[in-house]
Amino acid sequence: MKKKIVFATNNKHKLEEISQIVGDHFEILSLKDIQCEDEIPETADTFEGNALQKAAYIHEKYGMDCFADDSGLEVEALNNAPGVFSARYSGGGSEKNMDKLLDELKDKSSRRAQFRTVIALILEDEVSYFEGIVKGEILESRHGSEGFGYDPLFRPDGYSETFAEMDSAQKNKISHRGKATQLLIQYLNSRI
Ligand code: IMP
């Protein structure tokens, strides 16, 4: 029988990405699947804190095994900003976020950056964390139209394309979220 685990997110991109990686052993339920329409608080100042806050909310309210993730872009020359503020960096959505990032990096010599994901899992009342990192460069202009967020500006090390020029299967293999999810799945498999 498939094991049911709630993924505490409403983000369709993430549900699709994770469902592609998860395979057949687990049934991932979304917040919609469990009829949760709450605005889940996300007020910590670290990825770990936010991920745990979301997973704990669902675990406490519904008593189900649950995981949640928090991710963002960390740019070396900006002291790891935007970090946990990645979604709200400019206050105006992805296009404005990218404009602000390009502007902030105008006079910087380094354009090194990384995407980082932390997943917090609560399984049988035990908390575990899984981290995924992908390092790369912020380009000077947008390339590609796939993906979301900062994808058109981020070129992972070892590739000539940005995340927005890759299809989702290719991105999943190397992305921060893909790596964290692989670790989560390995762990879940070890617990079957
Ligand atoms: P979240 O915690 O995964 O929702 O990510 C927060 C924000 O980080 C997103 O709204 C994006 O701005 C940025 N981000 C996280 N992952 C990615 C990605 O894979 N590509 C582009 N932007 C991302």
C-alpha cells in the first residue's frame, strides 16, 4: 500500500516537480487534497525554521505525516540575500525580483550564487531535515522561459543553459529541490 504523506504546499510547480521524482512508493497529498485552506505561517528567518513551521502546523492540526520545504536564492556578493526573502525581494513578483537582483549586482565583480532548499519532515513524530544546494552564476540578462522565479537568470555550474532553458526533468536532476527531494526519498525508503 502506498504511504500517504502531506506536502504542505499550494505551489503547483513544486507538486509537479516532486511528484515526478517521488515514484510509486508514496502518495503525496497536497493541502488541497486534505482540504486545508489555511494561511500557514512562515515567519522564521531561516529556511530550516520556515520548513519546520509549515510541517509542524499540518502535523499538529491533522495528525498526518508531513513535509514542507523552504527555498531561496543566496547571492554571495549580497551577503546571501535575498535568502528567505526571495519571493518577496522587490515586493512585486518574479519579474520585479529579477530586475532588482540585476540592479543590485550592477557594480559587483562576483555573480556567484546558489539556490538552497531545506525540507523538514515529520514522520511518526520525529523531525528530519534534508538540504539541497546548486551553485552557479547570475547572468546579466534573462535567458529562457521555462520554470519560475529567478530561473531565467541562474546558470548552474557546468551548464551553458539557465534553469529556464531546461525542461523540468533536466532541472529536477540537478536542482536544489531535486537534490533535497532525493535525500528525502532515500530516507523514506529506508523507513518502509
Ligand atoms: P520557495 O520557498 O520554494 O517557495 O521559494 C521561495 C522563492 O525562492 C521563490 O518564490 C523563488 O523566488 C525563489 N526560488 C526557489 N526555488 C527556485 C527555483 O527553482 N527557481 C527559481 N526561483 C526559485
